[in-house]
Amino acid sequence: MRVLERQGSIVGISDGHYRRYFSRELVLPAESRRLSEEDRRLLAECRRPMSLAIVLNLAVEGRLRQADLRERLGKSKSTISYHLSRLVTSGHVRLVLDSYPDAYEIADRVRSVVSSIGKLDPDWTPAVAYEQAQERLLLWILLGDAAT
């Protein structure tokens, strides 16, 4: 990868922990691709397949209870609870206390990111859309609205 980077075929971008490589045509100048701290946190959370699946399910369906997410994603209560608590702590998902049982929804900033990625398909399933959604999210964060 480093040889290709030195040849100028690809561009390596470091986030302080990892170095990721992209085609030269996909990357804008350094000043155009600076990530805000909020974007970095969202990207970090969405690297986890289950967290991304939760975020995208909430984007498609709106408010969902933990039981709804368990049913839709086919995972255990503890798995869903773990990822929801991470997403709530990071501020990407909100716990809505005015319903019983409590429901979850995505934060406004996350909603704007997801909606700008493209129109969401109502037939979306995590198993089918995960790779494509993750790539689009990464491109949106790196390139902004030019990626859509």
C-alpha cells in the first residue's frame, strides 16, 4: 500500500489510530476533508456492524423500542442493549422517555447525515445493505455532499 501511495495511485488518510487508503480520484484536498470530532465519533461507532444496523433501522423506521430492534436484527437483548448504550452515550441515538416502553431515535445530526447519503429504501435490511451503507457513510464524511 505504501508503494502505491508513494507512486500517487492511492491516498492514505490517517485518523490518528488507523491509516485508510482510497483511490486518488475519490479524495479531495486536505482542507476539504477535515473531519469534525462529531463526524469521527459517528464513523467510529458505525464501524461496528450492529451499531450501523441500529442507526440505519432507526433512520428508516423512526422511533423503535429495544424489543423492535431485537426482532428486526435477530440479536440478543444484551447485544442490542450494549450497542444502544454506546450510541446513546456518544449522542448519536436518543432515548425517548415519553413513551412506554422507552423508545430510541437517531439524533438530528445523524439524521441529516443519513438522509444526505441518499433516499433510504423501505425494504432495507442490515444483511443486504451493510457494506454499501458503510461505504456511503465513509464517503459522505470524507467528501461531504459531493459524494451523494
